[in-house]
Amino acid sequence: MKPFEPNLSSLAVARSILLTPFGLDEDKLLKALGTMFTHKVDYADLYFQSTKSEGWSLEEGIVKTGSFSIDQGVGVRAVSGDKTAFAYSDDISEQALLEAAAATRTIARAGAGRVKIAGQMQPQGGRSLYLPNDPLASLDAKAKVQLLERVEKMARAKDPRVVQVMAGLAGEYDVVLVLRSDGVLAADIRPLVRVSLTVIAEHNGRRETGSAGGGGRYSYDYFSDAVLEQYAADAVIRPWSIWKRAQRRPVP
């Protein structure tokens, strides 16, 4: 996959999701790092993450399930010699950050630390491998259900022997922000979408199941009619192939 040109757009998005809503800024992050260096710590970093995910399932033209969740938190790591300490909180706040930072100081060696943290941040855009778009926002709820209805109709149209179709849609939006004790600040935004399809076909009283699907780090726009048609064809061809093999078997 060809990387996009380096830019700071991911950092701007990560700040707006992981820092600004919680009253955090550059000074407060550097303060948290500074608390770990009151003793001898060689290296430290802060790791912020927020993940939104959703799932939809359709069976026989009816929406069976719909789910949505948000997981977020901050992690702190400190390294002193050959020892490493971690602390984590699912509460993103200055207090939680300072408490997690303080917890990692238990590994620090005695004596004043010689390694100093950077006085300011050095934002780095990195090389994004995919567009930093929120796939969950690329379609509204009605359009997501319609997408599943389309692939269901496609599967039924492939073979009249299809008696049941189950389709699923899943999406995830993962945002990460990392600050190192040398001042480097970097972010990554990772979208992920997937469509899954399962069909049950019946022929001469015998039922067989086929499945297909796919996705990637895109928005839901990735699932064009051509892509969905291919999923439907791949799912339906499996029962048909099983029946064809059975017909070729010699009668004992």
C-alpha cells in the first residue's frame, strides 16, 4: 500500500479527540513526564488511545443486532536500566495521568536522574498508510442497513436455491497519540471496515452453507456494488460446488 505524504492532519485529529475534550495540553503532558524523572528513569512515554466500534447484522431482511462502543484510556511507560514499568487508566484526565505516572516511578533507581525530558514537543506527522477518516461517520444508520439489504438481494439473485441469507457490517475507528520523553509527539489514525455474508442453499432436501466477505482500512464507501456482487458470488458458489462434486461421485 502506497503511503500518503507526511502531514500533521493526524496529530490535529488526535489532539481534538484525546486531549482537548479532557482539558489536557502540552504543559500538562510534559508535567506528567516530569514527575517520573524526579528519580533516575532513563526513558518514559505517554500513550493515549480511543477506539470506536460498531456492528450491524441482518437476517432474512430484518436487523437482528446493532451495537456501538467506545473504549479509551491512557498508558504510561517508564524504563530504568533493564526494568520497565507500566500503568494504565481508562479515565483520560490530568489527575489520572499524574497518578499513572507516579505509579511507574517504583522502578526508578535511587539518586537524581541524569536523563532530562525535552522542554517542548516536536510534532511529527509520519507517513500515513491510509486516509484518517472516521468510517463510522461515512454512512448514516439507514444507509448502513440499506448496504446489508443490497448484498442480501444480490446473494438471493445468484441462485434460486438460496433459502437464507445473513449479512454483517462492522466498523472501527482507532486513534492513537504518543508522547516520548525526548519530546517527539506522534499520532496514528486507523480505520477498519468489514462486510461478512453467509448463505444457506437447499437442493433436493440437502442444505449447504457458503460464506464470503472482506474489507480493509477504508470508509464504508469501499463497498461498491461491484465489491458486494463479488462477495455474493463467492458465498453462493460454495454450495453449488459441493453439489457438483457430489454428482460426480461414482455410485457404490
